[in-house]
Amino acid sequence: MPAEGDAKLAGPAVGGAAILARLRAQRAAAASGAGSGSEAAPSAPDGPATGTAQEIAKNIQAEAEAKGLRSRVASMNEFGFDNLNAKEAPLLVYVASSTGDGDAPDNAAKFYATLRRKSQPAGLLAGIGFTGFGLGDSNYTRFMYVPRAVRQRLLDLGAEQFYDCGEADEVDGIEIGLDKWLEGLWPALKKAAAPEGAAEAVAAAAAAPAAEGSGSGGAASADGEFQGVPPLPRCRVRLAWQEDAGAAAAVRAAEASAPSAADLAQRDPAGEYSAEAPFWAPVIGARYLTTELSGPDRQVLHLELDISGSSMRYSPGDSLGVLPENDPALVQALLERLGLDGDAVFDVAPAEEEGEEQDGGAGGGGAQAAAPAAHHHTERLLPHLRAPCSARRALARGVDLTGPPRKSLLRLLAEHCAAPEERAALLCLCSREGREAYASEVLAARPSLLHLLRRFPSCRPPLAALLDALPPLAARMYSLSCSPLECPGKAQFAFTVVRYRTEQHGEQQGVATSWLHRLCDPIARGATSAAAAGVRLPVFLRRGGGFGPPQSLEIPLLMIGPGTGVTPFRGFLQHRRAQLAAAGSGGAASRGTTWLFFGCRRQDQDYLYQEDLEGFVADGALDHLHVAFSRAQGHKVYVQHLMKRHAGELYKLIDRQGARVYVCGDGAAMAKDVHACLAGILQSEGGLTEAEATERLHEMTRQGRYVRDIWS
């Protein structure tokens, strides 16, 4: 059973050619300027927030079925740790990743925590064979932490590895490591799945032509036109529509009054909230950090939440997870396009499996051993929908409607097109031949599901298949911009209201930031008070790990954070100011030097937290503040340009004084330029070669002295 997402368990098989084609197309699009979990197979759970792991796991499972091996795919949380045993999951293929600085993704967190529990008895997982693939980013200190921890814990509890686990670094490109791993997965899986005496039957199944839509090797689509089309995923669920009018009305009433009194009263004594059970924090303040001169396309809001009584205890560098909602207008338009009644209520049940009433051998020799029918145990599918729910609520809060569509979704849509030319167009986008078209029409143009359905009017996908194919609407993480020493009982963060334009689809907007803006703009403009607005946000904490200030005031700090990347450093400096005040004159005398490089467009437009930053200098918490105003002169000036002007001082700070270096912000360009600048300083001022400078930064990363919190 293959796993999908950021932390999933998966069954046998991956659509290698199709997956690699998609990943290469993504990198090609990124290189040309286009905008950047875990999972498993026979039994599979999933894990990264980007959905790459989920896509890989789903393709593994779909191709496994195309080759005659019965399997199922689920997130780790969907599958449930109690179902991880030799009977339910004799073979496990997981695709895993980390979020933040070594945390399990939300859809795997519960499973992962249970797996790592020290009280689990040795031999608990005896009889399970497994392999896995890890996705990671070496920019982070705890690189591959979750994938490696999953592997080690499976071994500790008695599971046996039937094929070497693989890894891929986002920095180098996922396809480099994935390609090699996929080459050996099929023969190893075929051997592991074959019970004694049935190897010949399984070999025949694996060698048989792939079923319709398979993306393995050179397999063509059902129409015979396109090579490398991913296999058609099997829908795992069916929707049981509520026919009792009273029961349906009760569900809708509960949704309309959400959050409920029980939700608002939810308290965890340890302050350990999650996406499944968040704390509903009142918004007690909102203000714009940008001026009207910056224009509507560059607005940054600062929010303040009341978390008193929640028992949440955060530190500078931690992030706040916020659970967003899709735009109501988009949801309504999608309901109309699909011909759905938004008020109709349904529950989720496992789909009936073909041939399950037969002898259990459907799918070819040994397939039943690889993965029993999904509904033979207690896994709960699509828990993010929180069914029973209305169709409107499922689309509004359950699934991602605006992310760039994965090829597995395009394959599903193609299956439900009545017009042959529309089906062919979607299959082409899925194929190897359509790699460039996918990069330009999907990854760069970023169509939403609604855009695709309007482009292909004959497409009428069933809701169950859509809900199963669409990724969950993920929580958005925002760096906290305050210190509990100065803001007890409060949490503050800032965000840019995301708006962008594509040539094909015109003006677009970010899901979470636009939702937050709609809720809090009246407060920020002074049109109403926070108390009168009564806005509450479902939130939870995520630890920053290594991204936090040192406890000792003697350690120098070098902080680099242009744009909203400066927000955590406001918290760092608030914390330091409070520590200095508590230490008195003695502590101030032995403190390390602090530097901050900040960048924005213009001082009169988007100098975020200007009063605070200049106040830190006046108070002595910050020794050196350098601000790059990129548009204030005829040529562009960025933070790395200012860093080069102080190369000698920064080298001494890093090499001789042992400074901690922190970088926060855009990972697509800024973080790479700053990294190159730091390496250049080590070369020019320290006499290191390029290779030596690169290794020195890697060593600092391993030591926790060079920590980056970046996003794409």
C-alpha cells in the first residue's frame, strides 16, 4: 500500500517515467522563471507539504495495480498506526519528508509520534517488509530527519528492509535520486511480494503490458497517442449522501455556527494543539506595515492574537500554523460548474473493490499478500473533510482548489471528458511529450481546478473522485514576530497579501493571505474595532528547532531577512532586549555583537517594523542595522550588496567570534544570493577556495551556526 503526501505508506510500484517527467518539467519551469510527507506502497502512508510525496505515492499505487499487484495508498494518519502489522501491511513502501526543521507533516504527525513512542515493544512490526524514499532540503539543519527516523524506527521494531531506502535533496533536484531508486524498486518489490511458489505468476504480472494510462517505461495512453501518461488512480472512497432532511439540516447548522462552543472551549494543558484540534485565538489587533504608496499589490499586515489561557508556550523562531478557507466565490462557482447542491450532506465510506467477493486473489499471484482490501481495517479516509459535511464545506475548508494541478489530477479529469479532443489535450499534458506544455500551461500559468473545468467544458468528474484526488487544504505557517518576554499571552505575525497575475488567467490571489485580509482589513483600516469584529483564527504552534536565538548573550548574531523575512528577527531582538534588561550592566558588558541586514523597496513604502528596528538600535539590543532600499536609486541594491561592503567585519564576526548566522525569506533567489555572498566573504577575506568555503558553510550548518528559514 503506497503512502502519499508528506508522510505516507504506499504499496508496490511507482510510475517512474511519469513522475520523473513531471519533476523535470517543474525544475525546467523554475529555471525559466516560473513561480516553488511522506508516503508508502503495498501499504503506504504520506508526508511534504508541497504534495510531491503524495504524487509519488499515488503513482506507485496506481502503477502497482496496473501491473496486477493489489495495493492501497493513504496518508500515515489515514492508515493509522494500529493497522501497521504483518496482516494488514505485509509490504510497506513509504515516501517521507520533513516540514519546518525536522517535524513530521500534519498528515503524518499522529502516526509518527506513535511510531517513535519508546514504550513500543521490540518485535512489534515483525513480519513487515519495507522500503522508502526520503525527500529533503539540505538548506535545513535537520536534513532528512523524518525519513531517516521512520526507517530506523521500523528496523528497531522488527520490520525488515527488502530494498535499500533512497533519498533526494531538493537542492540538487529530486529526480536525480528518485530515478536511481525507481530503477531497482520494481524487481525488489516483485521478489518481496511473491509468496513461495508464486514467483512465476508475479513475474508474469509484472512483465505484462501496463493497464490503460500507465506511466511506466514507454507505456502509452489508452488512445495509443502519448507515452509516459501516469496510471489512472483508483478512487478510494464513495460518498454516502444524507437523505434524512433533519440530519442534513443539523450538519449544516453546526457548520454555520462554527466554531462551536466546544471548539472554543478546547484547551490542552500542555499547549499542544494541532491542525486536527486547533486553538481558536481571538484577533485583538491588526495594522498595515506598508503605506498607501506601496499600492494594493504590496500590502503587509501585522496581526496580534490573544493566546492567554491556551497554555501555548512559544520561543522566538517558532511559527504559528493557521488553518485557512478557500474563497467563497470560488467555491460557489465550482459547485455550479460541477452541478452540485452545496447544501447536500454526505459521509465518506471506502469504495467497493472489484472482485473482493471472490477468492482474494484478484490482481495476480501474491497480490493479496501485498495489500489487503482497504476497508478490511479501521483506517479513516479523507479525515481532513471532517465528514459528515456539506459539499460546500468540503470544498471551502477541506481541499486545495488553487494549487498547480498534479498530473494525477489531470489524468483523472481526462478520464471524465466526453469530448475526445479535450481528453486528448489533458492526456498530452500528462505525457512525456507534453512536458513543456505542462511547464508553461500548468506550472507557470497556475490554473485552478475551476480554470481547468472551464477550459474543458465536457469534463464532468464525480465529486468522490475529485475529493480523493485533491490535496488537503494545508495549514499556512507564519513566523512569530514577538517574544513572550515582551508580549506575554500574545502571538504576533506579519504576512504579505499575495496577489499575482498570469497571462492566461489574469489576476490571482493567495488562499490564506487573501482570507486573512478579508477578515482583518476592517480592523487594520480602523473601520471597526477588533472586539466588535470578533474574528477568531484556528491556530497551533510549530517549533523553530535550530532557528532561534542562543540563550547566551555572549554569542554574536548575524541576521539577514529582507521583506517579511525580518519578522522572526523582531522577536529575536525583543527577546534580547528583555534579556539585557534582566541581566543589568554586567550582562551588557559581555554581550556579543548583533547585526541585521534588512531589505525593502523604498523607505516610504515598505520599511517593515521601522520604528521597532530603529528602537532596538537605540536600546542597545541591535548594534548594526543596515537597510537596502532596492528601488531608491537608479540601480538595484539588495542585502548581499550591503554585506559585501562590510566583508571584513563580517568575516571576523563569523570566523573569529563564532557568530550564529540566520537567514529568513525567499528561497528562490535571495537565500541563494546571500549564501553565495557568505561563501564569497570566506574566500576573499579568509583565503579559502570555493570548495573550502562551501564546506565551511556546510560545517556551520551541521553545528547549528548557520540556520535558514526559507520558502519558495
